[in-house]
Amino acid sequence: MKTQPTRSSTVPSAPRDPVQLNLRTAPMSAISEDLEDQAQAYWEGFYGKQRLQSPPSQFAAFVATEFKHHPLFVDIGCGNGRDSLFFSYLGHDVIGIDKSASAVDFCNSQMISSGDKLSAFVNCDIGELELNHPLFNAAKDRKKLIYSRFFLHAIQEYKEDELFEFIVQLCQNSEDIVALEFRTQEDEHNPKEAKAHFRRYIAPRDLQIKLENKFMFKVHYQVQGYGLAKFGSEDAHVCRMILSRNN
Ligand SMILES: C[S@@+](CC[C@H](N)C(=O)[O-])C[C@H]1O[C@@H](n2cnc3c(N)ncnc32)[C@H](O)[C@@H]1O
């Protein structure tokens, strides 16, 4: 059954179609544009074939257990919504963001309308996110969890900076939390289930230093290793970080 975005009374209408945002131009070299195009083609193909919903990730189960009292979850790079829909079923308001139109279409097709709960899936590049969009303007003061799983390593470093610039603007509630899970450098040569596509293996320490010194986040919890993100025959080496703004 195809369901439409639902909304709470405090949040402006989520349109029937994937939410469109104002474009903000990002500086990009020809090489990074090419990488972006290839990555986008990969994800469109990947989610274009999607027919079945997947169970939530291990990280989603961990985060949902730890932060059950955060009413709003913003899932950045939500993919097929396996985690955002799980958060929504648990009763959280959810905003999912992804550049892949087929992924966002799939999320919308799987959404279950429930009362006045917000579920909105936004189809855009994270470099185009604008705080003055009604959806985010209404979210900025609410107590929320910014969730991003297997996304940082799927984008180039300049995009990562754009993402954290946006998160800093969005996190205006003192109880806001950011939850990240990403592949580390140690994962680079491990066998993978999916065919080759753009991945940027991240050094957790370098990211931590950047988040603390450039974006003024405080790291509350950090763990890395195997067994945290099993997927078929694959056991990725990942890092999890739980952060809040240091203010
Ligand atoms: C590895 S998938 C992760 C999906 C999901 N979070 C999960 O854990 O299953 C990465 C996702 O990031 C999205 N993506 C890549 N670059 C993006 C960008 N610049 N802006 C928004 N989404 C992007 C892709 O379309 C894809 O759905």
C-alpha cells in the first residue's frame, strides 16, 4: 500500500512527493563531480532493484535503546529506510534524507501512516540542505537525534564538512545527540558483499579531532571493531561515535 507522509501538528506540511529543497551551490572539482556521479548511479541502481524491506541494523537497535526518549530522529543518508522506518515504528518522528530518488521512493512506499506522527523523506544531496526549509526550521529547537549510518564513508571529505556545518546549525536543542557509524581504514582490504563503489575509509582519531576542534562537538562514546555491523558473509570494521555539541 502506498502511504503518504504524515505530520505532527507542530511541523509544517510534508508534501506528497519527496521533499524538494532549495539548491545551494557547492564548490566541486571535475574529479569530485565525476566521483559523485558514479556514486549516485551506483545507489540509484542498488535501490532501484529494491523490493523487500530489510531488518534494521545492529546500530539502529543500539541507538533506539539508548535514546528512546528523543522524539525526533533525523536519518542522514537513510537509503532504503531500514533504520528510519524502524525508528518510526517505535514511535519517533522521523525525517529521512537521501540523494537517491529510488531509495526515497521506496521509503515512501513502505511508510505506514500513523496518527499525527511525522514521517518525511527528503530527496536531496546533503550539500543542498537549508535550515530555513520549514521541515528543518521546525526541527531545530526540538530534542532530536541526528543519525547517520554507513554514510560518512560514502561521501567525499568536503561533503562531510558540509554535513557537519548543517548539523551544527540544526542542533539548537541542548539535548541533541549525533550518532555515527562508519567504515574505518582497517576495513579497506576486507572482503565485501556489495560490488565495488565509492568508499572513503575513515581514520576515527582524525575525525574525532576534526569534530572536536573544528565543529565543537564532544565525543561521549566511541567504540570500534568487528561484529558491530555483520551483513551476510561480511563483517566490516566500523567505528561508532555518540556526540553532542560542546556548548
Ligand atoms: C551505504 S548507504 C547507507 C544507507 C543506510 N544508512 C544504511 O545504513 O543502510 C549510503 C547512502 O548515502 C546516500 N548518499 C550518498 N551520497 C549522498 C549525498 N551527497 N547526499 C545524500 N545522500 C547521499 C546514498 O544514496 C545511499 O543511500
